[in-house]
Amino acid sequence: MKHLTDLFPAVAARVKPPVCVALGPPWPAANLAEAVAAPGTVCYQQDLHQATRVRECLAEVGAEAEVVAKPDLWDLEPVFETVLFPAAATADRDLKIDVVEQAYHVLKPGGLLISLSGYERDSQFAKWHKKVFGKCGETPASKAGMAFWSVRGEDQKRRRHEITFHAKLPDGPPMEFASRPGTFSYGRFDNGSRAMVELADVRPGDSVLDLGCGNGAVGCLLGGKVGPAGSVTFVDSNLRAVALAEENAAANGCPNPKFVAATRLEGLPRKGFDVIVANPPYYAKSEITQLFVQGSRELLKPGGRYYIVTKMPTAVVPLIFQTFGDCVVHENRGYAVVTAGVFGPPPLAGGMIPRVR
Ligand SMILES: C[S@@+](CC[C@H](N)C(=O)[O-])C[C@H]1O[C@@H](n2cnc3c(N)ncnc32)[C@H](O)[C@@H]1O
């Protein structure tokens, strides 16, 4: 099987340090840093979990590079002679466009963006490069993919890739949310999340945890119900998501918001929440679903209410039973919203489970 890093020899002569390896899956990012083998190499990631994985892969291959996680690539200092962007064929198209745009602003004038595309014949990258950089060189099509390069010119204005969308609860005010590439449900409010917020029993004064908050729409909408005596805490491992949640919470007047960037729920208070809402990433390993279920129990206050939305209740319900002792499943908008509560010591506490209408 061919890998993105197999493209490196075709561009190696063009690579000048210091180099930024922008995003990319952990192994290609670490292998590229190893191939560059130059001081000052930085691997940029948006997600804290991915950043940790890159550090682990670097350690495994014995390569030295600093791993930096930030909401935006252009949050880095513009000190790089080369940005290497390993773009797997499966990577998100909007995020690829965003990286090409932002790479311009972390390069020194005359610096080079080199995108490595996993597509055997890629007809997109040259177009995206030209739009931002003016010109673009490319390698011939190959089994490993294609490489594209462009030189940074004069300073130019930053163009932020962002889509705003609107959402509201049946009994709440309309709200507007900014979303950006690389975060969940870019440009729209997810139907699963909508199904969950419609059913969640949230009361004035409640402290709510939006677990895996993405752009924060779920927490903001529920924030409309808790009033000034309540609060909403937003947590995500993706720093761009946390930054968006912060902006969206401020724009929508979310009461007493708090923001936590974490991969293992670290920094969240035990028995700190009346309500936890979670829409876990099902494409990811079930480890994260487990974390979002098992980790939640000790974060809920006694009598607290837990909601998780899924398309795969048969996989999630046993986990909820093990953790909370009981649960109720509601169908809404083609999703299962599973709800449980904390009514005694785990596991199999039994007792009353809150019924949502
Ligand atoms: C399916 S999305 C839901 C996003 C948001 N609640 C919504 O409805 O738009 C799941 C979110 O969980 C986040 N996530 C994944 N692993 C995580 C972890 N270990 N800790 C915290 N958040 C995580 C992802 O970054 C993503 O934003």
C-alpha cells in the first residue's frame, strides 16, 4: 500500500527549514517530521487527542519536532519557510481549503506550501492553491497521490472560512451560530443534536454540561432554559470547537458559560452538573462513547439527568445500563435519545428514571 509520505522524495529538494507539518493523520505527520529531520520543525494539530497521538508517533520513530495544538493554523507565528500539508484522500474538503488559506499566513514571504494529496489524480488542490497563492506546481499522478506547491507572495488579508446557521428550540429564542471547517456539522445544526435538545428536561437554575460541544449550539440552546441562576459548561478535545463555542456562547448570551479543552474529561468538577448532554462521535472508536457514558456518571449531581443521542441504541443501551442501572429510550427524528439518571450507588441502582416528554 502506498502512503502519503511516499510523496516526500518527489518534493524533498524544495523543502527548506523551518518546516510546519500542518494537520494530517498522526503517522504521516510524524513520518514527515522524521523525513524533514531539521531543527525548528513544528507539527500543528487542532485536536488535543490527535496532538498526543502525533507526539506518541514521533517518540516511536525517534524524531524531534514540537507539537502545537491551536484553534487555527494561522495562530502560529509566520516563521516558516515550508508548510507541508499531508491531506489524506478521506480528509474533509472544507478543511483542506481552510488549511491552504491559513498556510499562506504562517509562511515567510517566499516560503512554500506543499500539499500532499492522497488522490492518485487530484483535480482540486491546484485550484485551491491558485486561488490563494496565484500559481501552483504539481507532480504527475501516481499511486501514492500527487504533490502541489506554491510560493507565498506579499501580505494579504486573511479570509476566514465560516458558515453561520440558525437554530431554535420550540419554546426558545432563535439563535445564530458560527461554524468552521474541521468541526462537527459544519454549516448546519445536526439533526441528532436537535432530537436530543428537544427532549432534554432542563430547568431554571440547572448547571448543564455540553459534552463534546463542537460549535456549542446544544449548550447555547439549553442555556436559554437555565436562566441567570444556571450555567453551561462546554467541553471538547478540538480547540477550534472550544473557540467557536466561546464565540457562540457570547453572541447568544449564554448564562455563566465555562469552557474546557480536554480529552479525558479532566478539569470538570465531580458531582458538578444537573444535566449532561452528549452526542458522541460514532465514527470514532467506541472508547469515546464509553468515556462519554462512564465518565459522565461521577460528574452528575445526585438526581442529575443524562442524555445521549445515537443511531445505534443496541450498542449504547447496554453501556448505559452498566453505568446508570437503568435508562429510557425515546425516538425522535429518526434518532434514539437515551436518558438516565443518578439515583444511588452504581451499578444497577434502579429507582426512578426521569421521563421526558
Ligand atoms: C458528534 S460531535 C457533536 C458536536 C456538538 N455537540 C453538536 O451537536 O454539534 C462530537 C464532538 O465530540 C468531540 N470529542 C471527540 N472526542 C472527545 C474527547 N475525548 N473529549 C471531548 N470531546 C471530544 C469532537 O471534537 C466533536 O466536537
